[in-house]
Amino acid sequence: MIYISAIGMINALGNNAADVAANLTRGVSPGMRPRAGWLQGFPEAVLGGVDAELPPIPDSFSAHRTRNNQLLLAALAQIQPQVDEAIARYGRDRIAVVMGTSTSGLNEGDAHVNLSLNQQPSPHWQYPQQELGDPSRFLNRWLGLAGPAFTLSTACSSSARAIISGRRLIEAGLADVAIVGGSDTLSRMPVNGFNSLESLSPTLCQPFGRDRSGITIGEGAALMVLTREPQPIALLGVGESSDAWHISAPHPQGEGAIRAITQALNDAGLQPDDVGYINLHGTATPLNDQIESRVVHDLFGERVPCSSTKHLTGHTLGAAGITEAAIATLILQMQLPLPPQDFSRGEIDPTLPACGVLREAQPLARPVILSNSFAFGGNNASILLGRVS
């Protein structure tokens, strides 16, 4: 079995895991607010941002100097003792790094293009900054590691896939420890791109709400240390699938999502009734919430409490899977109350298939949490985490 020995995270909910846990319990997200200058043709857009000062990247790492990597450093600082211990115990060639991202240094690339179009120099820009492979390459170099290192980019399931890949590397004997995670930053291209698809909510997103109208984009990073050494929280099972249905819409019957969840349950040797909470993908787009509700209804009925936390973090795109798995880990570690869905500005959509969407906080009854990530292109990943004795 593979265990989680440490987590670090930063997003709109908080600047570290402790802040995230406190604000999750309060249902308050300091970084979720209207922000100017991101959405073309509109004065403001509601976005989930990180307002903290981030660690600097020195000149010796200038090819990696992006906000995306600064967010990773903020998350890394929270798990540095466990990383150092793993390096000392196993050696630098036995530590893997697997990251997920959708944007990498896209924001820096955008700034470079704008300067170039205006015939202005951009002396600080380097092409490797915007490469999708840069997050893993940066962390590997920053830590002086020599083990496997790669980045996955499968839209919203990227960092959930990174967790799965990290486990696979350990089980295959290619690494003793895996640092897995992801990061994505606010960038004008995805903000305006989702708006062009009519998928960006003009107000704070309302997952599973009757008046939901789209996503709220956020930024953040999260990291986990995976190990064979027994820990209180285990990675019980994983599942992944591909719909092969549509470039942006889920399969109408949710077949790929059902396969991913069922695979995770089978991998863990668990039944649906063993699950105590489901962290839903819950993007607040009309189609995603409809299909995911149907999937949960068909597999779990109304028995298992579930909610989406994207109204608190924003949709952190490639970092969403690791962010929500880290939140699930915090709930298990700290025995936090389950976060309810926010229906303060409306009501649950009565046309959705009935499932256990939480209207108020409640304790976790069974120490097993399922975290779903269902991405564009029908790229699905499900992660089962549990508290073990």
C-alpha cells in the first residue's frame, strides 16, 4: 500500500495547509473576489487568487522563473522536512517528481507576446518558462534529484493523474518516494477562453445550484509525498478512464466517469457503501453537474455525503485534482467537518438526479473519501483516500 507522508498547498482558501483547513471549516475563502484586468471587455471577473508574497526564484534558475513555479515553492516549503528526510534515506536517484499543469508559464508567455507586439523588449522571458514540462523539471533541479521526473497535462485531471503515476512508479520499483502535485496560475488565455465557451460564471460559481452558469477559475499549487512507509493516511485505490466522446463535453451517460470510480473501488477492495464522502468535480457548468449527479446517483444513490469545493478554491485547472485530494487528506487527518455546498444565493437544482449533496456541515462517518476529476476530452481520474489504523 502507498501512503501520504506530507502535504503542502496554497490557493484562494489559504497560504498553507493549516490556513486551508481553518477556512474550509469556516466556509470562507479570502482569495475569491472580483479582480480587474483579466477578462477582455469586462471591468472585473470573479477569480480565486493567491494574494500572498511568493518565494523568489534566483537568477541561477531564471529559465524557470514563473509564478507557477513560485506557487510550487510555497507548497514545497511546507513539506521540506519530509523531502529532506527521504533524500537522506533513499538517495537523490530514488525520488520521483510527477507534476500536473494546464498553464505552466503561459502567463509569462502572454506578457512576452504583448511586449513583442508593441515592439518592446522582454529581457526576462525565456522559452522554457512556458513549456508544460517545466514544473517537474524545475522541482527536480531545485531539489538536486536524479530520479524519474515528468509532467502530465490532461486538463482538469492533470494532477490527479500525477498522483496515480507517482504510485505506479513506486509500485514498479522505479522510485522509493514520489513527490506528486500540480500548479496553475491565473492567466488571461484560459479566463478568456472559458468565457468564449460561455462557461465562465459572471458571479461566484454555484455547483449543483439551480442558477449555476459556469466555472470560477482559481490558481494554486499542492504537493504530496507518497511513500511505502506506513502513515495514518493511505492512497487506497485509483481509477482512470477516457470517454473518447467529445473534446469538451462529458459522455451523456457518464460512462467514463463510472469506469474510473468503479476501477478505484475495485482497486481498493471497497464497496460504494464504504465511502464516507465524495469530493465532487463539481465545476458548476450545467452539463458537468448534471452528468456527475447522474453518475453518483447510479453508483451511490443518496447515501454518501458529497460536495464540490470549487466555490472556495476556484477551479484550479491542472492543479484541481491534487488540491482536492489534499483537502480530502486534511479532512481525514484533522477530522474536519465535511464542507457543505453553498446555496446561500439560490437552491439546489431540483432537476438533477438525487445524490447526497450536503446542505450543511456534518462529521465524516466512514474514514474513506473519493475525489473525482473529470476533464475536457473525457479524461477521468478518481482517487480513494482513507485513514488507516
